[in-house]
Amino acid sequence: MAFLRSLSRWSRTVALAVLVACAVTLLAAPTLAQKTTAELADRLRNASDFRVRVQAALALGASKSSDAVQPLCDGLDDTNATVRSAAAAALGRLALTSGLPCLKKKAGSEANSSVKTQIQQAITKIESGGGSSGAAASKPPDASSKWYVAVGTTKNKSDRDNAEIDTIVQTALRKGLAAKDGVAVAPPTETAAQAGGVIRKHHLAGYFLQTTVEAPRYEDSKLTVTVRVTMFTYPNKALQGEFAPRLTQSGTPTKDKASEDDLIRMAVERAVAKFISVLESQSP
């Protein structure tokens, strides 16, 4: 990569996509793989060599940590276009909806066409559920659709990171809804007014789901997780009911994030099954 020092400004722009792609292979280096999110964030913000900043950005994208979102958002303002592009690609790889606001803000002001393309690709990837992550962020109505379901941002009453909990819930909830025939799922960024137009156009019954994750309880070597999914009509949001699965796992005397995640997903899946059952019972 030392040859980049001699490239002209025009050549650097042309090589931008290639450089970002090549930088992915550098993540296997132990010096980066063993860094914490905080250390990578510091490198992204302060390293004098832009190549180090590129590697740090891509490593943050592979970290699966919601703590990586803010430093990557800051990286969109880096003076080097290659770093900005790497930061956008990393946000797309994280696929966290908390990265959307900074991406959309930057999309309107980014002057470099290659970076702007990378930003748009990241936005599309997040809004479509993260590509290969398996999460279906939206499912447009088709001829078989009967119901249109919008999903609100998760209310988190635990001591965990809000974005982290929201990603777990959104992934499980949207995937479960999209798997059901007859259910169309609204994009996460769609407004109530836009949803109303879709509902009227396709003659659908609209619903809004608001999820609340209660603080996990650790008692008598047991972990208990409760997830509340409140059902409203949409877009007028008239309360219809609530599903509140509570799951308990034995043999968990101390805090266990992985077990919390598993129980949250299972509780969401149960709530979706109950919601679908209600829809089918109301179907003519």
C-alpha cells in the first residue's frame, strides 16, 4: 500500500473503492483484532496515518458493538475521503439503525462521489435489515397482503445499551413478522403519514407494535426476562392489547448477557406468534 503515497489526487479517488476492499484483509492482523472498541475509536480519531484510520474503522465495523456507532459517525467527517468511505462501509456492516441519522445527514453534504455512494449503500443495507444478517427490516405489500405492521423503537428498561437491545428486538420481531404470509412490514424510517398512504392504497389493516424490554431479574440462581409488545391500530394508534411473555432460565446466578439475549429473542418470538394469532382470529 506504500505506492499510494505517490498517487495523484485524481488517482487516489479512483483507487478509493479498491483501497477500502483491500483494507478488509488487514483486519486479521493481531494488532487490530486484539484492540478494544475504545482503542479502535481512539485510532480512528487520532492516528496520523490515514491507513491506520481506515483499518480502525473497518475493525469497528466488524466489532458488532453498538459502542462503535458514534466513533464511526465521527469518522464520516474525517479529512481523508478513504477514511470517510471506510467509516460508511463499517456502519453498513454493523447494520444498526442508530447509525442511520449520521449517515443520512452526511449524505446531503458529502462532496466526494465515491464516498457518497458508499454512504447510500450503507443506508440501504441498514434499512433492508443488514443484508445477510437475516433480519427483514421491511416487507412491501403484495397481492396477498392483509395487514401492514409498523414497529417502534424499543423501550429499554435494562441497564444495557439502548441500540444493542433495539437491534436484538428489531431483528427477531421483523423477521417473525416478515415470515408470515399476508403480513407486510413497514420500513423503519417510514412516517405515520407515509404508512397511512400505503394502507389506503392497498386496502390493508394497519397495526403498530411497541416493544418494552423490562430489566432482567436475577433471583435464586435464576434469570427472568419479560418483554412487553403493545399492539395499536395504525396510523391512529388506538390501543388494542398487549403481549408480555416472561421467560425464566435456571442456573444463572450472575449477569449473563448471552442468556439475556437468548431469552429476549425467545420472548419476542412468542409475542409475534400471539400477535399473528390475534390477526388471524380477526380475519374475515
